[in-house]
Amino acid sequence: MLDGPNFMLMAVLVVLLVLLLTKAGFSQSNDRDDNKNVPIAVFCGTNAVISVPNFIKNRNSTYNDLRMQILSQRVLYARAQALSAGDSVFAAAQCRNYLSVDQCVACFDAGVSELVNCTSGNGASVSFDNCFLRYEDFADFYNNPYVSEDANITPNVLCGDQSASQPTVFNQVVDGFLSDLKDATPKTSNFFVASKRQIAGGNATVYVTAQCIANINQATCQTCMDRAYDKLNDCLPNREGRFSDLGCFARYSDTPFFNDNQTMDITKVLKGHSSKSAIIGAAVGGVVLIFLILLSWFLYRSWKKSKKTEQAKFEGAIHYNYKDLQLATDNFSEENILGKGGFGEVFKAVLEDNNVVAVKKLLVQHARAKEEFENEVRLISNVHHRNLLRLLGWSIEESCLLLVLEYMPNGSLDRFLWGSKRGTLNWNQRYEIIFGIARGLAHLHDEFHVKIVHRDIKSSNILLSDDFKPKIADLGWQGFNLRTKPMLAPSLPGYTAPEYALHGVLSEKVDTYSFGIVVLEIISGRRSTDVGSDAQSTYYLLENTWKLYEKKIHIMVIDETLNLNRHEQEHVTKIIEIALLCTQSPASNRPTMSEVVLMLQEGQSLGKRQLTRPTFVTIKIGGFI
Ligand SMILES: *[C@@H]1O[C@H](CO)[C@@H](O)[C@H](O)[C@H]1NC(C)=O
Ligand SMILES: *[C@@H]1O[C@H](CO)[C@@H](O)[C@H](O)[C@H]1NC(C)=O
Ligand SMILES: *[C@@H]1O[C@H](CO)[C@@H](O)[C@H](O)[C@H]1NC(C)=O
Ligand SMILES: *[C@@H]1O[C@H](CO)[C@@H](O)[C@H](O)[C@H]1NC(C)=O
């Protein structure tokens, strides 16, 4: 026990030491000084924009909005969007909770200038010690930060370059602290923790903070924090470490980076933790009891871990019970049928949480189908792109294979071209649909880690979202179907590239061809296999378009329900030529989908490229079977 004078002396020493350390901390003027807002990670995406000036205008408008919200509402998280004329921008900014509004705005401004030259694509993010800023051309990332193709951005880790003076005890304390941080952050109401802990026996204190993006769910926050914990652990025994990802930020340092009055008691959040030490404290001599508790905890941990790795393979696609889906579709009732295709029927389903999804019942009863199915789910569940229909989950019970997919209230594109909604899409909307399909295909062909050829691009496979953005459906299942049931027709005539229809030669250019046909359908409002009623068009759409092109009057292909001005007519004419380029033979004369995206985006005309007469396939459906 310390007596009075000694205690006083000790207290003075401690205060002096704390002052010394604090001072040393704040006066350290390296590049990573918090007040300088040096970025930890910058990502500049390449999602093509339609018009750069328009995109920049929209982006500016979201920036102004975000800044206003932070300043006037005195918030540390804000969202804004600008939707004018294509190139919509959705943006969000978040600051650490221990900052003042002024510090937050300073960091936000640093983010804005960091991304100023990032104009080649709509989609970027930057993270700092103090804040995070991100924008995309879609809104899904607000609630699901890993939704897009940008999800393959790897997390960023920055370790300091100085080792702790007492590495053993430092490692031990910080490891435990980071583990608590990872457990506590998702349990807080605002996904935020700032805390400090003394290094026992030494004279240092370690400070930690973590923050998940606002509005994501707890599980996503936890996954991100688990990753943060793993990575920051690798920094030890460095005196500091930072982790930043699309879903969360975490940092530790033995130098204070927030005020003491911002510290919170992390053990309060971890209720389970504190009661466990109480049990251990009470059960002195109850060695058996402790042993049992530790054993079951250990077993629980490893069970949880194995469950987690199992799920990780499926990146977000969830396994559903057959019974639940049966209930959600009212026992697959006739009224809930959204459509029928070569693979089976699609049903509208209302899940227990009131979310509406589409459930596809695959008509496959091959013995090896189950294994194939799982492989396919594994592949497709990793594909994330706003122009590709998302696979949300699957079910494989009662010899029934079910896919749970995004529900698109507007249904398929064909309805808007020649179906019940004919004539309701204007040219701008049609152009955005063409552009979106091209981007989705370019992603499947060139941006995903394996090349996926869709093989069944047609207007009835293009679904439209609320705001008429296209999403390509039936990814991968075409191949699945071919492998399990080789007798089924590969595709509809009228859409199928000649080398594939006649000789079964498959490459991604098969999709380019079908894309060209779909573009002609979108422009003409006619089915690819329709023959016109007037004398001039007794041919299929492609052949008819070619004949008009030869006479330089391909403008006549344009849907009569479209009322176009001169400028638009010129634009459409160019797009018809791109569509014809996509249907050239041999396949090597067709552009890749990435090239198509570029041509559309830059409003390129064919330039030096000469079009030749496409090969017309006029085989009837019977010819395929
Ligand atoms: C965007 O805002 C910045 C600064 O507010 C300004 O310098 C720039 O001209 C703006 N750009 C456009 C396209 O409005
Ligand atoms: C943006 O580009 C300008 C002109 O090339 C350059 O001076 C500036 O440093 C760049 N800014 C960033 C943040 O890269
Ligand atoms: C206390 O900190 C100083 C440097 O600040 C260090 O040299 C010393 O070893 C530390 N004392 C102990 C007991 O760890
Ligand atoms: C926390 O401490 C800082 C500096 O000591 C002070 O400026 C600030 O007002 C304090 N905040 C609160 C909420 O007490």
C-alpha cells in the first residue's frame, strides 16, 4: 500500500508522464497527422459515364448537398443524389464520431479534392483517418457496401513503422483490445467505438476506434470488423495500425488521436464478456465448471468459424428452406407465376420479412444436377453488377432446385417493345437500356475473374428496374442447362450467332451478336423474327435493316412510336450501325462488349470500319431440337 506522500509523488509523476506523452503525440508532425487529412486509400472506378460534363455536374451537386447537410444539420453522416439526364450520382460521406463538424467538413473537402481528377468513371471512394467519402451511379451501396463490382477492391492496411518498446505485453494487450473492439462495434447503436486501455505494468496507453458505415446491417458490420481484426493483428507489435474498407474503418495507436472525454467503456457493450469474468471470479475452486465453460466456448467458436467459412464461399447468396419458399409463393400457385422459360417457371414470392423476390423453379432432374447446381450458384453468386440480375439465394431440397432472385416490378423489356406497354419508352430510356446491357455484358466477359458467356441474350431476358435500368437475367444457367440436359435448344433463332447456331462454335462474340439484335429490337420496336407487313420488309429484322442500310435509309428502321428530333435521329442512326457491326461474321469482325461500351459512350461512329452483309440464319425453331 502507498502512503500519503508517496501517493502524491506518484500521482504527480503520472500526470507529468501523461502530459509528456500527450504532447509528444500531438506535436508529432509526420505526414499522417490527423489534421492534414492524408488519404489511406483512394479508389477511382472505371464504370463508364455517358457524358463526362453531365456526370461532373451531378457529382458537384451531390457534393454541395452533402456539405450543406453536415454544416447546417450538424451531422457526421450524409447522403445525397443527383439524377438528372442519365449519369446519376449517389454519394455518401461519413466522419468519425469524435470529430467536430468543422473537422468533419475539412476532411470531406479533402476527399472532394482528392477525387477531383477521377472523371473517367462514375464511382469512387476515398478514406481518411477522419472520414470516408464514396459515390456511385447506383444507390444499392448505401445499405450494402459490397454490392457492386467495386467489391473486389481489397481492404487497405497501413501499419506504422515503429515497434512498441515492450512488444510482448503490448501485443497481448492490444490483441485483446482489438478483439473486444471487433465484438463491440457491431453491437453499438451507431456502429462506433472509441476507447483506450492501459498497457499493464508499462507506462503506455493504447487508443482504438472503429466505425462501420451507417445503415448497413449488423452482420455486414461484423464481417468487416472480423477482417479488420485479422489485418490489424498483423501490424503488431507496431505502435499503430489502420484498416479501411468499404464497410468499416478501424485504427489503433499508442498516441492519442481523440480527446479523453470521447472514450467509452467498451466492456459495457460486451455484456457477455463481463458476466463471464464474474462467473470465473465466483467459481474459485470450481475448476471443472470453468473447464466446461471454456470447452463449450471453444466448441462454439470453432462451430461459428466453420459456419462462417461455409457462407463466405457464397458471397451473400443465402440458403433458403424449401418450406419457406413454398409458403412465400403460396405453394407455387398459378397466380404468382411471373413467367415461364426454358428452365422452368418464375414465381413472385413475399418473404417473411415482407421483401418481394422472384423464385425460379428449375426443371432439371438429372442425377448430377445437384452438384452442377451448387457450382453454378457458387459462380453466379459472386457476380455483382448493377446491370446483372442478382442471385439472392438458393434452395436444394425435395429434389427441387430453386433460385431466389431480385424481383423487378417492371418485368421484361419485350413488354415495352411490342407487348402490352408498347410505345411507353422514349429514346433516352431506350439508349440507357442499350448502354446498360452493354455494360453488364462487358462485365461478364472482361471484368469478372472468369469469362462468362451468357449465350441467351434476348429482350425477354432483360428485366427493367423501377427506373427502367436494365438487368440481364438468366446468367450462367444456360450453360448449366446445356451440361445437364444437352437436348434443349441453345437459344431462340433470330438472336443466335450463325457460327453457334450452325456449328456450335462458342465464344463471347456470340453475346455480341445477340446484343446487336436486341439493340435493333429496341430501336425498331419489332421482334427479331417478325416479318413486316409491307412489301419492303418481308425479311427478318436484321436482313431488313441491312437492306435499308445499303440504301442509306436505315433511319426507316426506327420505331414509329418514337418521336425524334434531328439530333436524336442522327444518334439513333449511329447506334444502328454499331448494332450491324455487332452482327458481322466471322465472329472476329465483331467488337468485344468493352469496345461497344466505349463506342456508345464516346458517340463514336464506325470510322474506318466497313460493314459487310451479315449472314442471315433463317432456321425455324424445329431446326434446333
Ligand atoms: C464544380 O464545383 C467546383 C467548385 O465548387 C467548381 O470549380 C467547378 O467549376 C464545378 N464544376 C461544374 C461542372 O459545375
Ligand atoms: C489533378 O490534376 C491536376 C492537373 O493535372 C493536378 O495539378 C492535380 O495535382 C491533380 N490532383 C490530384 C488530387 O491528383
Ligand atoms: C516508460 O516509457 C519510456 C519511454 O517513454 C521507456 O523508455 C521505458 O522503458 C518505459 N518504462 C517501462 C517500465 O516500460
Ligand atoms: C472534451 O474535451 C475537449 C478538450 O479537452 C473540450 O474542448 C471539449 O469541449 C470536451 N467535450 C465535451 C463534450 O466535454
